[in-house]
Amino acid sequence: MKRVLLLLAVALAGFAALVWMVNFWGAPRIQDAAPRSPPAPEQVARGAYLARAGNCMLCHTDRGGAPYAGGRPIETPFGTVYASNLTPDAETGLGTWSAAHFRRALQEGRSRDGHLLYPVFPYTHTTRVTGGDADALFDYLRSLPPANKPNRQHRLRWPYNTQAALAVWRMLYFRPEKFVEDTTRTPEWNRGAYLVQGLGHCGACHTARNALGGMRDALDLSGGLIPMQNWYAPSLAAANEAGVANWPVEDIVRLLSTGTSPRATVLGPMAEVVLHSTQYLEPGDIRAMAVYLKSLPPQPGDTDPREVPSASATVMERGAKLYENHCAACHGDQGKGVAGAYPSLAGNRAVTMPVTQNLVQVVLHGGFPPATRGHPRPFGMPPFATTLSDADVADVITYIRASWGNQAAPVSELSVGQQRSSTRQ
């Protein structure tokens, strides 16, 4: 049996190596030299705008480091990937790259020498970026001050740190493709689809991943847990999560522009997206994204309220007392909140979603909307990680999910403890 397993392992390793060789040696070599003349100002401005749309600086800037100089650690289930230096430094950045090299990186996920890039860089989505937009992005990046900051070596476990394994992953989950306009839709809808599916890479968070980090469909947007962060990016199509099919377009626009609307407020990773990216987009592009998101085919909810288990009377009694002591001052005795300040908890789908990670995150670590130009002084929620025990958090959330007309399943002490111990801040 051991011999059979050994032979199987050798065969798999040989297959992976063969796939990598085909991927690497089959990639056409690009001989274009790095451009020498400075880019036109209008091209730089266009590229800067597109970089905002893609929120590129957030990942490619280390804490306290030069913008776009890389080095930021990005935790994954397979180890740590460090963002690369995108400044025009000749030794450590993109100084020797050509526009064709950069275009291939965005659209095919290959570096300058042809080796395969890790999909932490969302080329599964930027593959849809047009050549013209890719060139504008490149011209913006080469207009930045060069920063001589060597790229850090990734810390990934074997075999995930091999090009052979990455080649197999790509064979399973990635195909380069172009954005194709839907001629049955309006130009506004197509612009929104291009931004959401491509540079915006919304599906990178809002799509579920399997054990290998692959997505069944990068355009699915049916919700997924963000690896290593314990935040759940809710479905953008399900009415009981974050679907906006029944919202006025103006409310969607307001949420993406300011981080808050009469119907919702963004927190966690989405607050970073609004803070660093969408609040700066042109009104026409924000509206186009809203039109596209509103048009997503509605998905049914996962839970039938008639099948929701009930919490014990003891848990509800403890939860009610905790709510009175820690929550009612802001959210009200009946969970109605205060308009423009503290969200209502009654009828709030963020409270009743089947996935409870976000609720636990907010209670433990606080909830902080972004301070934006359209909403510069948002009200936040303080953290209770040092005030409430795991049992307290579970009981108060359970009480909220089953009060004032809410019908959602209880939260267990065990799940809160697991999330508290695994969350990286």
C-alpha cells in the first residue's frame, strides 16, 4: 500500500511539473523595452482614477511605507503573500517593465519573466480589463516616485510555494478572458458590469472559495467568507443578505459613495473599499455599478423562518439583560435605533443572516463605518471583547436575532470562542 501511495505521489508530482513546464515554456516571450518618454498628463490622470477604482494602493502599500512600494503581508490559508513593489524603480519595481509586460500581468497573471503569479493578485478578475485601461494604469504607476524596496519572499507552505502547484491551480480555476458587452443591455449597465467584474474585483470577496482557494464562478457574487479575516462578504443577489434588487438606485449610489444609506451601513473590509476607492469614483460610474448590481437575478434565501430553532428561555433572559445594559442606550429598548446615527436592529437583515461571523466581529471588535466626504463623521460602535465573555456575546446576539419580529437561529458560545481565537486584527 505504501508503495502504491508513493508511486501515486510521484505521478502527481510529475504531472504538476509537466503542467508547469507547458505553462512557463509555452508562454510567449515579450521583448518590448521599458518606455523612456514620460507619459502624457491626461494618461496619468486616467490611470490614477483607474487605480482608485481597483483599490490598488491598499494592498500594495505597507503600513508606514511609500505608496505602491509593496511589502504588505496578505495572510491566506496557505501562508503569507507579500504585495509587490509597483513603483518605477529599476531594481525592485516596474522600472524595466514594458506596457506589454504589465498588460500580461493583469490579463494573464504572469510576471515580467513569464512566471506565474499567485491569485492573491486578483487576475481572475483583472483579466477583463481592457488593454487601453491596462496601459493607462501602467503609465500612472511609472509616473510615481521610484522606491527602492526589495520584494519580500512569500512564506507559503509546500506544495503551495511551487510553480507546478500553481500551474495545476490555474488549469482548474483560471482562463484568461475579455470583457464582452451585452448588446441587449444599456451602455450604463455594461459600464457597471465592467467595473464590478473587472477592476472592482467584487467577486474576489463576494464569491465562495473551496479548500484550494478556487471559485466555481468568479462572477457569481453569491457571498463567501473572507479567508483569514472571519468577515463574511454577503451575497449581492440574495434579498436576505445584501441583494439590492428592490432598492432605489439612489440608495445604492449613496451607500457606495458615502458608506451609509437609509437601508444599510458598510463595516469591516467593505468600509475600507468605500474609504479608499468607491467614494472617489465619478457619479456616472457609481450609478453604473448600482444599475448593474440592482439587475442581478435574485437568489432565494437559505433559511425558512418556520424551521429556525428557538433559544431557551434562560438564554433569552440573559440576552435581554445584557442588551439592556450594553446596547439599549444606542439601539433603543425596541431595537429601532436612531435614524442617521445608530442602525435599527429590528428587521435588519445584517442581524438575521444565516452566517453570523459579521455580528460576532462587530460585538467583539467594534463596528466602524468609513469617514467619507459625503459622511465625514459617522457614528461607530465600541468593541466589547474585553467586557463580554463568549457566553455573553452568544446570548446577546441570540436575543437580538429573535426579538422585535426577527426570526434567526441562536448563536453558540463555541462559535464565538472559535472566532475570537482565530480572528487576526
